[in-house]
Amino acid sequence: MERQLLFLSLCFQILVIQAHSQGCNLDDLASLVNFMSSFDGGIAGWTEEYACCNWNGILCQENEEDFMASPGSGRRVTGLVLSRKSLMGTISRSVAGLDRLRLLDLSHNSIQGSLPSEIFNLEQLEVIDMSNNQLSGSVPAIFNLRSIKIFNISRNGFYGSLPLLTGAVHLVVFNISGNSFNGLQGELPEGIRSCRSLKELYVSENSLSGKLPHGLGNLTNLLSLGLSENAFLGDIPDMFSDLKELQFLNARSNQFTGPLPSSLSQCSMLQVLNLMNNSLEGDINLNFTGTPLLKGLILKYNKFTGYLPTTLSECTRLEAMDLARNDFSGEIPEEFGNLQYLSFLSLSNNSFQNISRALKILQRCQSLTTLILTMNFYNEELPSSIFYIVPKFKSLRVLALPNCGLYGSIPPWLSSLRELQILDLSWNHLCGTIPHWIGALSHLFYLDLSNNSLGGEISQSLSHLPSLISGPMSTTEPNPIGLPLYYRRNPKANELQYIRVASFPPSLYLSNNKLTGQLSPEIANLIRLHVLDLSRNNFSGTIPDGISNMRNLEQLDLSQNNLSGSIPPSLSQALREIQVFVAHHCHHAERLRHHITGLLLLGAQMAASWG
């Protein structure tokens, strides 16, 4: 009899556990219902049924001891994963009733209001991700998240002082970027020195100021450090000797001055170093033999001087290097030709010399796809031949050599660059004619030869550029770590556009040369063309009627030529549409005007700037 009773009792307990296996703790259920009510329209897939562990985004965990002690207790809620659920509303304080919560992810929604302070008393909470919402207000100065491992409140509107991380000894990721936090002033938040497990620290895009705390060098497990777009100033502390695990350092767009800290050479795991847009100065005094894994070096927009260090060639995995807009001088080191993974190189706006030698060296970089050498090699001659034995630059897609004052003609070695998409040789002193082989560059969709001394008639081959006629236009981004290009076509604009290759409009700029002859009707074949600028030349004859069929044309400038006759009627209607489009997209451009007496003026004066 006792055995039967014991068996029945055990069966009853099993049935109770099974009955509640789909349900959750009643207190947790009440907290969830209140939490749901604070969002406009509730949360899809949530009801007031007891089986809340089946609700969308709910994680539960059974506790057998709780079941045996109190069979009606139900399963405890341990996670809310509601990222990208289009939630609108505020966060209810009732979420703090989920005292077994370990994971709270409400990222990528449209949640407003403040972050309830009660959340910071959830001692079992390991992950908070509130990123990419519209939250605001301050964060409690002290919180009791002793189990926290990931704390991410980036891309919101929080402000005030940085939270104190007292007791957060398990913290691995701390991300507050994209807010309006202030303070720091040379001191780390209280408690961060004890966060020895910290691997990722992101405070970018805030209002932090003052000198950078030297104590960051105590975070010996740090893998990634993001400090960009704040108001840090002074020297970067020489604090990196113990950061042996550091892989990514981004401190761009601050007010740092002084030299590069030499201890960076001891970061043997460093992969990306981005210090652009500061006021750093002096020689690049790093010994790059200590950073063999470096893939990206971005030091543009600083005040560096001197020669490029030959030890950079020891970074054999280097994929992208941007040293534009400094004051480097001398010649490109011979050792740079050994950078076989180098894909993106910008040295624009410096004072480098000997373009022939530079091109002979860089052609050995087999992976090079983007080469920007703007405003260097002043008044040198563009070499007609650069190849040692066989043509190189076989992967090159972007070549920019404008504003160098180069002499000579368009060199025939460019005809071997079969992958070329963008070619800019503007603002030089090039003479001769436009070679016919340019029309055979099947991927070329952006050609700028403006502001030179090119003469003769336009080669008929330009009217047959495959990428401007038909077929898919390949605009694969050529650089591996996603560095965009600086580019400006309107000199009245104060800021340069920050764009990628795919954003370049299919364009043909031949303005301000000495080109002659009549405009061929075949130019209308370039139906993919967005910009056609033939102004300030010596073209004569009439305007081809077929231009009106160039349905993608957005900017047309035929001004200051010797064109005669009347504007084709079919073109007049198209011009009205072009005028509206261009006026809408150029902030400071003069309104486009028609010269019905025989000349056509469309578009404002333009100039290009790479960096």
C-alpha cells in the first residue's frame, strides 16, 4: 500500500512538472504582462496565457529544486531577446521583477524614455543590450550588476557622467558609443581598473574630453579600444607596452597632439590602427617589425612629416594604408613593393617625389586595387613606361593622379589596366590627344581628364565604353576594410563627400582642354552616363539630337565652346528635367541656365579632390 501511495505521489509530482513545463513563474508572468503594456500595440506573439515560456523572445530555465519545493512555481524567465521587433514605447520598471534575468536584449527598436534604475539591481544579469534605440537620460552612477559581462547602450541619447563600474569584475564588453556622455578628464571611471576581464571598450562619439587616462594600459586583456569622435587632447599616453592582446585601436577625430607613442610597436597582435583627423606630428617613429599582423593603417589628416619608415614593409599582411593629408616627403621606399596583400593605398596631399620610381615600386603590389596619389610629384613628367618585364597593376580599379601639375601625355601603359573603373588625371598639364584605347577599358565608368591641355578631336572609341552603354556595371568595393574615398565636385561646398566607389556617378569630364571638332552623334550611345561635361573647349557644329535619349543624364555642360544652331526640340524638354534634378542636389550651385541663342550652359564650375 505504501509503495502504491509513493508511486502515485511521484506520478502526481511528475504530472505537475509536465503541466507547468510550458508555463512560467506567476510573478514573472505578471512582470512580463506589465512590461508588454508599456509598448504601443504590445509585443507580437505575447498573450496573457500562462505558457509565457513559449512567447516570442522569452528564454526560460527549469529549476527542479523549485518544482519539488513548490510545484506551482513554474519556470523562471532568464532571458528577453526582443531585438529588431519594431518596439515603440518605454521600458516598464516591472522588468526588474524578473530577478532571475540573465539576458536583456532590446536592441534595434524605437524605444524612448529613460532606462529604469531598477534594472541595475538585477544581480544575475549578464548581458544588457539596449543599443540603437531612442533612449535618453542619465545612467545610475553606481549599479549592482556583479554578474554583468556585456554592457551595450550604444547609439542612444544618454548623457551625464560615465557610470561607475564598481564590482563589475566579469565585464568583457563595455560599449557606450554614440551618446552624449561627458567627463573622464584624464581619469578612468571608478572601478574600471578592476575590470581585468575587459576585452572590448568603446566610448566613441560622445563628449568626453581632457587627456586620455594612462590607466587604460592596465587593461591587459583588451582586444579592441574605440575612442573616436570625442574631444580628447594632448599626447596619447605611452601606455601600450602591456596591451599585448590589443588588435584594434580607433582614436580618430579627436584633438590629440604630439608624436605617436613608441610602445605601440609592442602590440604584436595589432591589426588596425586608426588615428586619422587629429593633430599628431613628427616622424612616424614606430618600429613596425613589432606589429607583423597589421592590416589597416589610417593616419590621414594629421601633421606628420619626414620619410615613410621602411619597416612598414615588415607588415606583410597590410591591406589598407591611408596616409593622406600630412606633410610626408621623399620617395616611396623600395621595400613597399613587397606588400603583396596591399589593396588600398592613399598618399594624397603630401610632398612625395619621383613618380616614375613610385609607380615602378607600387606595380609590384599584386593585390593593389585603389591607388590615390593626388597632389604629389609636382611638375614631374608622367612616365610613358613603368614596367620592368610584364605589365603589373592588373587588379587596379581606382587610379587618381589629379592636381599634380604633371607633364607629358596620357601614357600607353594605362591600356593594360583591364579592371580599371575610375581614372582621374585632371588638373595637370597633359597634352596630346585622347588615345583610342581608352574605349577598350571595359569596366571604366568614371573618366576625368578635365583641366589639361589635351587637343584634337574626341576619339570615337569613347562613345563605345562598354560600362556606359549596356550590361552590368561592376562597382565592387576594392578595399577590404571598407575605407571610403573623399571626393568633391563642387568647390563651393565646404565639406568633402565621404563616399564609396559604388556612389561615383558614371561620368565623363573633359572640360577646360583644347579639344576640337564636332560632337559625334554616337556620344548618345552612352545611355548610362550621369554626367557629361565638355565645357571650355573648341567644339563646333551643332548639338546632336540624340543627347535627349540619354535617359540617365543628370548634368550636362556644353558651355564656352563654338557650338552653333538651335537647341534640338527634343533636348529642350529633357533639359528642363535635368535642370530641376541638378538644382535639387547641389546645395550652392548656381541655377542652370539655357542659352537659346546657340550656346548651352548647364552646371556649375567643378573640381575634384581626393584624399
